Amino acid sequence: MAQTPPKTFLDLPAELRNKIYELVLPSNALITIGGGEASHQPDLTMVNRQFRRETLGLFYARNRLDVRGDDHQRVAIVYTLSPHL
């Protein structure tokens, strides 16, 4: 008899994954971007491409952003973030 392969987190319905993301991702935080700061993105966004796609928009939507740097740097940062906002 063939064994059923084990289920993974990504096998859960997207709605349930999103609820879990809401519980584990920071919210209502002030996120500083630029100005030589270390990475501001949660480790969960760096697990794989699918996690990144599913979590970055939610992360940015639930927090406030403080974009540092000169005008050129700020424009570049906003341009980079725009697909996730």
C-alpha cells in the first residue's frame, strides 16, 4: 500500500496561511528603511519565494515605514517596495 506523502505548511489553504501570518508577523511597528540600517524584513520573508510573496505585502501593510536617506535613495527604496505596497 502506497504511503501518503506528509503535508507541509504550504499545503494548507491560503486563507489559513494568511491568518497564521497575521499572528506571527509584526504589526503596528515603525520600520526604518535605509540610512545604513540592517535588514528590516522578518526572517519569515526569507524562507523561500512563495513565503516572500505571501508575507511581504502583509508585513508592509500592517506597519509604518520611516524611509531614510537623501531624495535619490528614498525614491529608489519606494520604487523597490512598490510591488509590495
